[in-house]
Amino acid sequence: MKSLKYLIILLLPLTMVTGCLQNSVDEEPPDLTVNIEKKDFPAVKGTYTWETEGLFSNEAVIADAAAPYQIAEDMNIETVKHGEKATLNFSDDTTPKLNAYTWKDQSRSKELEVNQNKILLPSEKGKYVVEVMAHWPNGESSYTFLVEIK
């Protein structure tokens, strides 16, 4: 019985150190869900940089992806009314600094108004590739979604 007590006393610190070495921080940016007119749909994560801090070292990830106009080629289009706002909800409930843009052909064409986690969508009819740039203290990520304004 005495040896069991000593074994537990020796194993307890080892278990605690092993638990501390586990990285509880996500290794990539959170997912993004877009809500327009009470309908949720996912945005596609694009290029990102992300840094995580470990106990003894930091890890940085740089992930490259296609440009938003290329990502949009394989996406479902969401049809919305003009004058709508898109509410952005991140899977980790954070509120990063945001910028949003529409794309025309192969480049950004217009910066959209962003207020907190809401984007004012274009008012003119048409199809729009929308890129969201989210900035956190430990990295940034691009997200893409596709809308058609009716």
C-alpha cells in the first residue's frame, strides 16, 4: 500500500507536466459562418498566417490558397435582397479586426463598409465575390463567400 502511495506521488507531477505541454490554442484560424436574412452558410478559408505559443517554443503556420475569385468558382451562390448586411460569426466567438472587399475579375474592386461583425453588402444587382480579411493578435486569415444581389 505504501508503494502505491509513492507511485501516485511520483506520477502526479509527471501527468501535470505532460498536460501542460499540450497546446490548447488552435493551430489555425477559426472557421467563419456568414448569416444573411436569417440563413447561415460557411465562408471558405483562404490564405492565412497563424502563430501558436507552446511551453518551450512558438510555431508559425503560413498556408497559401487560391485567390478569392478562384475559390468562388466552386462555391454555391447565395441569393439576397439589396441593402442586406452579412453578419460574421467565428467558430471561436472572437471578434477580430475586419476588412471586406468585392472582387471583379482577378483583383479587389471595392472595399465594403464593416461595422463590428457586420458587412454592408453592395446595393447594385449582380454577382459578387466577397473577401473578408480577419486580423487577430496571433495571425490573419482570408475568407471568401459568393452572393447574388437581386
